[in-house]
Amino acid sequence: MPALENLTPFAATDFLTQTKEGEDGLILIVAGSFTLPAPGRASVAPLALSGIQSAPPRTDAYWGPPETSSLRHEAPSSYARRATDVLLDGRAWAPRGRKVTGTQVRLRVGPVEKRAQVWGTRVWYRGLVGLSASDPLPFESLPLRYEYSFGGTRASGYEPRNPVGRGFYTSAKEALEQPLPSIEMPEAPVRGWSDRPPPCGFGPVARHWQPRVGWAGTYDSSWVEKRAPLWPADFDERFFQVAPETMRASSHLRGGEPVVLEGVSPDGPLAFHLPEYRLLARCMFAGQREKRRMTLDEVRLEPEERRVVLTWRATFPAHRRLATHEVSTVRLLEPWEDVS
């Protein structure tokens, strides 16, 4: 592939893609890493650039084997993302690191807000009438991963919204002495072993999990005969959104939005504003320049690493002209430049 000129202080890469109708496209991705402020008080200063600007991932990565663990990050190779995904990769912490049986986590990024109730380990035990939940054990911190949210896989079935979680059972006998979910939505707590609340997660949803896989379309004999290997006719671009629906902005964020994180550090909440940058992408095909304003596709908060990563994207139609592509460039826009 021809050269990519990166004139930003961030990391950049490019991907080839195909649209729903099989047309070639060229995607330019820029990922900027910034250092989070110290917790405990609101910060009004602009976030500093991280010393290391890591390249956007080119492959998916899981926390363990893909069949038994949740998705850590997904390569940003899709041709479209209609809104900004907000992701949180961190831990729930007891205040001041002193063990508690339960605590709350709160995230707010501009219009996106989410809360979670986090418990120490609980199990189902035989009570006077049916099964009851044990008192939660004290804990200091817990990873905010789907493995601790409602879900799971048993010999008798699985939870399609989160097959790697805990708390999914098909009988009281199966649930006895087994764990409840440790991460719950405050408005949907588990009260009985047969409850099926929405999984409460802060990380990316894997492609083969519901509800995301439901947007992938219908792969039947008609698709094989008429469209394969293209996307199905009923494919929905919402499939490309990786964040849980509750952590997805209604449109693209622009930077500068206020951020509040509570319960993710033993030293108190974090409060700051997203970095505000405007980026321009440009491609040259057969001597003709095309340019696009890059959109902010993803905000990934990593309080354990004291880092936030912003990912911008631009997609250029390149059907039947990839061979004429000469060079791509990404740069910061000057304050006086107006590019829609």
C-alpha cells in the first residue's frame, strides 16, 4: 500500500475495506493517547500527551481464549461507525483501598452516562424457601469485565448476550453454591436464580454476541445464491458499533466534553475534559486530492494505566481506483480552517 504521511503527534494506520455493496474503501485511523489527571479533584488543565503513542490495533484481542473470555479491543477496520463508542477498561475500587462488600461505579462522558453496582463474591445457598443469595464477601478491587457480569454458558444452555459471564442457570440444582453476578445495573438487580437481567458491561461487545450479531443480517440459502460473499441485504451498520448500547453517543462526539469517573480509583473520582483536536485526512488518487474531516469514533478510558485514547476515522471510497492511490496524509487542522 502507498505511504501514509502522519503529520500529527499521534499514531496512525490505514486499512482496506469493502462496503455493504462490495465497493472498495480506504480507511485512515489516528489514535491519540493522553495522560489522565490525578484522581481526587477536578482538573481544568488540558490533558498532556502520553509519552508513548501506541498504534491502533490491527487485530482483535481477547482477555483470554476467545471462546471463554471477553473482547479486550477490536481492530477499527469497519468502513463506518455512525456514533462515538465510549469504553472503560479498568477496575472497581473500594474507597481508599479499604475492603467493602459493595461499591458503585459511575461514568459520564458528555451525554453518555452509566452506573454499576459492584458486589463482592456471592453464591446461591439453600434457604428456608428455595435458594437465597449469600452475603457478599469483602473485596478491594474487581475488574470491570463481562466475566463478572450476568451471563454464562452451561451444558444446558447459554446467555447469548454474554456467554462468558456468571449467574446464568437453568435449574435451582444447577445454581446451588454457584456465583451470582458481581456487576449489575442498579435498576436491575438479581433477586432470584432464574432472573435474566441485562449484562452490565463497560468493554466492547464481541461480534458473535447479542444484540450485536443480530445486526449482521441473514445468512441463508438466498444469501448464498444472490449476495455471498457480500454483506446480506438486511445487514445493519449498527453491527460496527462495539460499545454497549448504554455507552454509545447518539452521534459523534467532537472533543471537549466533560468526563467524570467515580469508583475506578482508590484515591477518589476523576474529572476532566476530553482533549479537543480537529483532524484532516487527505488521499491522492491519480493526482487528484480528496479530503475529509476525521470523526471521533472511540473514547477508551484506561484509569489503571492513567490513560485515555481517542480514535479518529476517515473513509474514502476507492472502488476501481485503488491502483491509482498515491499517498494518504493525516494532519491537525489549523484553528482558522473550516472543513466540513
